Amino acid sequence: MFQDFIEIVILAAVQGISEFLPISSSAHLIVISKLYDVRASSILIDISFHLGSLLAIIFFFRKDLFNLKNDKKLLKLIIIGSIPLIIFGYILHSTELIFILRNIEIIAWATLIFGIILYLADQRKINQTISTNLNTRSIIIIGLFQILALIPGVSRAGITMTAARFLKFNRVDSGKISFLLSIPALAGASFLGLKDAFNSSIEINITIIISVVLSFLFSYLTIRFFLNFLNRFSLNLFVIYRAIVALILFYIIYF
């Protein structure tokens, strides 16, 4: 029981921290589950982690989300930007092609390649903002880039921020665009997970509740940290981290 609790804490931390940083939560969770015998992992616990992250982003941006009723344009753009990921995510999940991508070699190369692309995108100096520059064209481009996040290692946060930076949005607003698009993405992941869970026995217990709470806490703290970070620093730290992770995985795979 104690070992399961420790595993829940570790997995919740990995989910909560890596979900909103440009380092790929799915890659980290897959690598951990493949390299170690994680007993606590299950469909329902995975759903709990996603639900915790979803609740955290909703709670953090509660004022912005409440104001969406007066900002129909931004609400429409969030919906439009989320459609490509929802469609392709459902197709890959229903055909089970998504599981083919859960490969450490794919994760290693995606982590490195899209880390380099993130670095190149982050060099843009021109600052555009959500309030004045986000439009249908730009959100469709970001939404199409977001499809790549279905490949573990790419990072949903990373690829949406990459697209936004290529489109000349400043770092903070690139982060906010990524956060807003994470709400439909996490809701969709939770829905697909629940769909799978209904095909098996569902048992809500204290472990599930703890998973939601811990994921919420780690996610909320990460969101606060990351927005403050974006105000002061470039994304180079995460690019370096991705390169180190990729090199470690290459060593595991090829040596």
C-alpha cells in the first residue's frame, strides 16, 4: 500500500509538472512505466491525473474563463483551435494507432527534434498579443501544429508554444494560448479515458481521490511558476532539458 502511494505521488508530480511545461507529460509517463514496474498505474488513475490537471487550469484561469461569456471571439477561437486535435485524437485512439507511437525510440527522437524546433521558434523578437493579434488564421495554424502532440515526446504545450512563437506572439501570450487550448485537450483525454474505463470495472476509492488532488496541486503550482518564468526568461532551459533527456534515452536504446 505504501509503495502504491509513493508511486501515485511520483506519477501525479510527473503529470502535473510536465503537462503544462514544453517537455511532454505523455513521454515522461510512458518512459517511467516502461523502465519501471509501476503497480499503481491504471486507466482510472490516468483519468484522475488528467482530471486533476483539468481542474487546476480551470481554477487558475477561472476569471478569464468566466469573462469568455463577454468575449465570444476568444471562445470561438479556442473551439476552432481545438477541433483538429479532437478529431485526429479520436481517430488514432479508436483505431488504436495511438499505441504504436508509445515507443521509447520515437519519444527520444521527438524529444530532441521538437526541442530544437522550439529553440528556433523562441528566437523570434516581434511581440504580438492575444487581445490584438489572435485570429482565425493563427489559431487554425496553432491547432494544426497541436495534432503533432499526439506523438509522445513532442509535447502539447511545447508544440503550441512553438507555433505561437513562429507566429510572433510573445512568450507569455504563447503560454496563455497553450494553457487555454489545454482545457479542451484535457477534457477530451479524460472523456476517452472514461470511455475505456466503462468497458472495465470502475471503483472510486481513496487512491483515485488522492490522485486527483495531487495532480491538481502539482498542476496549479506549475502553471503559476511557468507564467512567472515566461515573464523573465527564454525557453532555453527546457530545450536543454529535452536534449539531456533525449541523450539519456538514446544511450538506453542504442548502447
